[in-house]
Amino acid sequence: MTQPPRFSVIIPARDEERFIGQCLESIRVAGASYPDQLEVIVVLNRCSDRTEEIAHRFGARTIREDARNLARIRNAGARSATGGILVTIDADSTMSPGTLTAIDQALSSNTTVGGGIDIRPERTSAGIKMTILLFSFFILITRLSCGLFWCYRKDFEKLGGFNENLVSAEDIDFARRLKAYGKREKRPFSTLRGAYIVTSCRKFDEFGDWCVLKNPSLVWRLLRGNHQPEADSFYYDFKR
């Protein structure tokens, strides 16, 4: 009987031909120590470009979920997964080479329920530095982190996955629930150390490096998670 893979990496993708190759290559490098123990699932969301072709070239499996709802998109990938450990990453991000090894070691220690990761932007500026500073303050206060989630699939399923009633901020909501669950289980939520992701600055390129400070009402509506027009413009109809 074929053993299930150790890892399932889930990538939501909406017309990501510019970025998906870099993302998949970073996963291939990070998974080099886990031959035949890694599956990659790209969840195609209304794609009309070469995303699927590129995903298959890297050996990834593809499924489709056309909802304008990242929680549903991520959950579709998780339902299709067969690995014992779930990892989520966005298509415009790349993981550092030691990421999967660090995840394996952290979860095998049985001292953490999983968590997030350090995020590095692909470029920097005064506006981006200020955004990172604000985000760092949020992490310091809440002890949460996002960017890339990792946990055992059994724990993900106990939590019910991502909240599909939210059209944005589903990642923050999941982090909060994973943290609360980890506290009950005496396996605290943690930020992965010794690994990181590099993420694109395309939202800053489009909306401006100072967009977070200049558009607090937009940020607030996105954080509320129930404003479809803002979520559409920032996520589901966004193409760059």
C-alpha cells in the first residue's frame, strides 16, 4: 500500500502565470529532503492564463474552485489533500529552503499546534517599512502570524478549516482559532523560526506603498471580512 505524503502544500491561484513558477520551484527545493513525501495542490480560481500548464510542469495537482472566497478556495485544497501536514502559501510568495524541515521538526516536537511564518517583502520603501512596522506591532500584541500556515491535517479538520462566511481576513480568523485551540491542547501557536517567505509587493505597486496608512477605512472593511466589493477589488478581481 502506498504511504500518504508527509506534506500537502496548498496554493490558491487566480491567473498567476507570472509568479506560480517561482513559488513551485521554492517548494521543490524545500522538499528535496522529502522525496515522495510531498504533494502540491494548486487551486485554480477562474484562471484564464497559463497557471494550470505551469503547475503541471512542476508536477503539481490542480483542482478548481471558482468562488470569490479565499476561505472556500483554501478549504477546497485542504479537502483534496492526502498529506498528514497541511501547508498553505500564496502563489506570489516563495518559501525559504529550510521551511518544510523546520515545520516537520516543530510539529514532531509536539510542543506546538502549528502557526505562521516570518514575511519578507520582495522590495522595500518607507511606506512598506511602515506597513511592516504596524504588522510587527500587531504580531507583538496578538502573538499571531500569517503568511504561510502549517499544522497537522487532523487539527485543521477539527477546527473546520477556514471560515467560509468571511470573504477576507480569513487568515487572521484562522490564526486566532488555531491559537485558541493550541492553548486548549497545551500546544501553543507559534511563528516558525529559521524559515521565512518572500512575498511580492504587487498590491503596493498597484495601490501605493503608503496604501495602508492612506486608506484606513478600506483596511478596516477588509479586516471585518464581510465586505464583498472591497474584497473583490483587493483580491478576487485583482490581476497584475
